[in-house]
Amino acid sequence: MPAKSAAQQKAAGAALSAKRGETNKSTLKGASREMYETMTEKQLEDFASTTRKGKPEHIDG
């Protein structure tokens, strides 16, 4: 499932980095921390690989 906003894509990238051990999970906040705890590495890859072109920065709801 692709990310629906640029912010969602960025949060998934941060969570994926922590999931892989490239960054410390204690640096995660908000949505990226929740994604880290609830999503698999494959799900995070799908979100993080979404292109940001044409995506809004944030979405409501």
C-alpha cells in the first residue's frame, strides 16, 4: 500500500531505518514510532518507497 502523503512517506522511512538498526529507535516520535511498533519491515518498505511527487505534505483524517 503506498503512502498517501509526503509526511507519511517520511515517517515510514524513519521507522524503516530504525527497524533495520541504522538509526536508534529512541529518536522516533509520533507516527514514525507507532509505525515502527506496528508494521513489518516489508510494509514499511512499501510506504517508504512511494514517490513524493504529486503527494500533499499532509492529509486530514
